[in-house]
Amino acid sequence: MLFTTIVGLLLTVSATVATPIYRRDVDFKWGSTKVRGVNIGGWLVLEPWITPSIFQAQDGFVVDEWTLCEKVPNAGDILRKHWNSWVSLQDFQKIKAAGFNTKPQTPGWTQGNSIDQTLAVIQLIANKYAQESYQDVVVAIELLNEPLASALTGGTNAVIQFYNDGYGDVRKISNTPVIIHDAFQNGSFFDGVLAPPDKSGVVIDHHEYQVFRNDLLKLSAADHRKYVCTNSPTYSGSTNHWVVVGEWSAAMTDCAAGLNGWHIGARYDGWYPDSTRIGSCDNRNFIETWDQQLKKDTQLYIAAQIAVFEQKTDGWVFWNFKTEASPEWDLFRLLDNKIFPQPLDSLSGKSGICNV
């Protein structure tokens, strides 16, 4: 069975002094407090479209972190420099000041026939971070990122078995909530998996993008918003688990350089294999060139997503906190240009934005 595996932690964003150990518990009110998070992507797992400069400095055979480590003798030095510089205390302070309350963190990845290895990593993480002494900071542990069940031996049955095993590993330590990705199934698919009364504290992670299908890329800005407002039943139908939209963005195109793979073009401008041109990517990656209409359309698109996610699910996590050159995916650039709505709670319950 082939997995590309990412195991993650969901952390609270807090500027307070840590609570004494004897008073600690899961310091997030799942089910009553909305998750309002942002991913710290491109840090501990490289993604070429987030930090293209690292890949531009290599030969064309380096397309991800795996091939960097395989082919570049000083890959360790490159990675250590990146790890020490990509995220700063000021970044976390900016995230908190903007009203965000959680951030996922990916501690590592493996590749290949790695089920047993991945379960061992989950147990290693749980042994440390599921301890009660961490529960005021680590408020959930995600077992696996984006398993494509249709491409796996055993399909969804294999994913379900993996989730049961990983859940058991975490529960050996504590009641820290466990996050499972929806494996691209509909919202009610996992209702009977890790379900009450025998199991509890499970969150379904759904990723919602409109840029990886030609039919969605062709939508007008207004129709992108309409799709946000009409598509939620496909992922919000779980009755036994909390649901969080754990990845989404401001992107209405796939123009971010390297988004579809290093040296692979965009569908939107017709450079992706077997795609047909829809429009130009010329100004999408340079926010300073956006006209007022594009800024307004992007702001409304973000606002519609936040409003719907808060109404239909238990919260959301924006992808990503920053990039080198992809503003549709860059929280900091969107905040600095007053496109990302502020304050965040101003959109809670405002489903009427779908009619704008």
C-alpha cells in the first residue's frame, strides 16, 4: 500500500503564560468555539509553490523535499537554514493579532510502503504531545493528510483500519482529540467510524478548493461564491463528529507557480497538460497589480467561505500564512492589502453574503 504521509498537530495560538501542569486539559471548546486557523505550510515540509527560491537554486530534477534530499549533497544545510528562517515569533504574533485561534503544524513526512512506519510516528508523537501537560497547547492530533482511497490497495477499508489503529495509539495516552481527513468522501461517510458511544473526540478534516477542476476554474467570481454557498452539504453532513474545513484559500485560479507541481503549468492559462486556456495568469501572482475589482471579488470570496464554514461546520483553517510569490494563498499579503476580512468574527452567521 502506498501512502504519502503527513502527521499533524493542531495547536492553539496563545500569548498567555503556560498553565501549571496540574490544571491542564484540552484547552479548546470543540463544538462551541469555532476553529479560526491558518496553516504554517512550507516550513517543515517543503512545497515548491510556497518557497520556489529553494527549487530555483537547484537543477531541474529537484521537485520536492524528497528529491532535494536524494540529489543535493548539502540538502541538510539548505533545510536547516530554511527551518531557522521561514517562521518567526513576529509571524505568530501577527497571526494572533489578526484573531486566529489555532494553527496546524506538520512535524514530518514519510513516503512509500509506510503504514507501520507511520503508525510508529503517530505513537511517538502521541507519547509526547498527547500528554495532559501539553493539552493547553496541542488540542488535536491529525493521523493522515489527504489519503486518496481510490489509489490505495484496500481503498476506504484500508483507510478506516489505519484510522482505528492511529486513534488507538493516541488513546493509549489521553483524550486529546483525533483528526481524520475525509479521504475525499462525502460528509456522512465516516459517521460509523470511531463513533459514539464507544469512541469520542474525533474531528473530520475536509479540504475545499475550486482550482483543481476545469469546470470550477471557468466560474465567474460571483459563481465561485455561489458554489461556496451551495456545496457545503457535500462535506458538512457528519452527525457523529465535529467537522473542520482544514484547508481552503482565496484562489480562484491555479496560477500560483508550481502549484500543480514544479515545472508544471496552470490549467487557467492553458499550460497544464491537456488543458484549455480560460484566462491570463499575468497579474495573479503580483498583488500590487490587482485592480479594485479583483480585490473586491477576492475579499467577497474569502468572506463567503468564512461565513459558510462557520455556519455549516465547526470552523476552518486557511492555507497558507505566507508564500514567497503566491498572494491568492498568502494570508499576510491579503491582510496587509486589507483584502482578508477583519475582524474575523464579523462574518459569523452572515450567510446573506452569499447573495452579494
